[in-house]
Amino acid sequence: MKKVNILFGLLLVLMISLSISENCYSQAKKPTIMILPSDVWCNTNGYMLEYNNQGTIVKVPDYKRAFQENADLINVISKINGLMADRGFPLKNAESAIKTIESENAENAMLTSKSGSGVSESPVDKLKKTAKADIIMQLTWTINTTGPKKSITFNLQGLDSYTDKQVATAQGTGAPSFSAELPVLLEEAVLAHLDNFNVSLQKHFDDMFENGREIIIRIKKFDSWDGDLEKDYGGKELSANIEEWMAKNTVKGKFSTSDATTNMMLFEQVRIPLYDATGKATDARGFCKDLQKYLSAAPFSITNKLMMKGLGQATIVLGDK
């Protein structure tokens, strides 16, 4: 009888442990995702626009026109949205984010200093900043026709929206089918690969949750400022003080000083918390606001300006506003 009771007790503990484990897994945070057609698809189908980036003409995807004119795109993204939602991944609506940008009249905005210096953001950077998705899923597809049968070849890339690094990929060709409906062909082609794709996405997000998001920070100076990064403050150069601040405020002190001169510093692989104290997703702008305050306060008292490029790149320019 004792043995039976012991075995029953062990079984009960095991069941409770599995239940807790399942409950924790189901409540685990997942990355937010936005699905977009790839640059190749947009270029092939004639959905590109040009914008002026400080005198240089750059071509980027014209997502707005693609969503307005191409019904296949809407159907394909809707199908992928459904497949991802079934697997518990929250999705951001790219079309809605584009409308938000339009309503704010931000398509061609440029951030400048009072002295005329500045950086511009591409429409794609603005879209990422508005949607604030963790992952951008870029989708490319082509339809193959063999007699009365059709199949679809697809390429799906998961990109970290802060760094543009590829974190997951899936590609393949579905079996030939008499079905002429694009969403059905796509589902048949994608289904065999989607779960492995999502495992890679979740693995990347789990790494961010533990070690922080990765961003890039640049420190520059206006020509009009008479100081530089070698100026002494309390027995340490300004650059050393900034590195000390970075070590204290990054996740596990993780960052890399890729370049440093009298007039500039470049920090890469800067790991910042995934969420702030209120549970809100953090980005380079929010993190660098604190660095701005640090540089504006004594003993530095340096006037500075923060300029952004998308979610993951920030530049602080010293000496002007």
C-alpha cells in the first residue's frame, strides 16, 4: 500500500509540474510581427517609389500603392496572418500603420537642427517606427504553371526590425494543384515549413528577452561646438564617461565600441531592455533619451540633439539643439 501511495504521489507531482510548465509556456510573450511583400516582389510588380535622402535619390517599396491596387497581395497576407494567428503569434497590420503615417503627414519629413544639420528617414524606416513590430516577415512568391496545374514557389524571411538581421527563413515549392486560388496554393506550400520558421522566430525573441534588444548608437558633434569627446570631466575624458554610462545601463553591460575619435563614437551590438518598467516595448529613442539627460546634466551640461532612423538606430549630436 505504501508503494502505491508513493507512486501515486510521484505521479501527482509530475502532473502538477507538467501543468505549470504548460501554463508558463502558453503565457510566454511572443514577438509581434508585421508581414510585408519583399523588395524583389515590389520591384517585379512595379510598386516602387523614389525619395530624396539628403540629395541622393533612393528607391524603396511603395507599400501604400501595392495594398491599394493588388488584391492578390491582400489575400496572400491575410492567409499568412491567419496561419500565424493560429499559432499564437500577434500580428501588426501594415496597411493600418501606413494610414497612420499618412494621417500624420510624415511621409517626407526630415529631422534637422537649428543650424541645418540633420538626417532623413526613409518611408520604410517610418513604417517600422509606427508599427513597432519586433519582426518583419518579408514574403516573395511566384506562380508556376504546368499545363492545367499550378504551384507556388515562396520565400519567407524573418527580419529583426531593429537591426534588419535575418533571424528565420523558409522557402519551398508546393505540390502542383488544379486549384487556381492563390491563397490556397500558398497555404499548401507554406504549411510544411511554417512551424520550423516560427521556432526560429521564438528562439530569437527569447534571446532578446534574456539579453535585450540590439541597437546602434552614434555620438557626433556639431562643427559649431567648441568641445570634443576628449574633453576632460572629473579626471576622465567625455568618451570614457559615455562608455561608463553605457556599461551601467545596457543589459548585462553588453555593447561594443566599434569606433571612437575626437569627434565621434560608434556603439554597435548595444543591448537594451525589451520592455520598460511599465511593460511598454523599448526602442533606441527611449533608451537614448536617458543618455541625453545624462549629457545635459552637470558636470557636462552639453546641449544635444537626438535623431532617429527607424526603431534601432539613434544619433546624438553634441553642441546644438
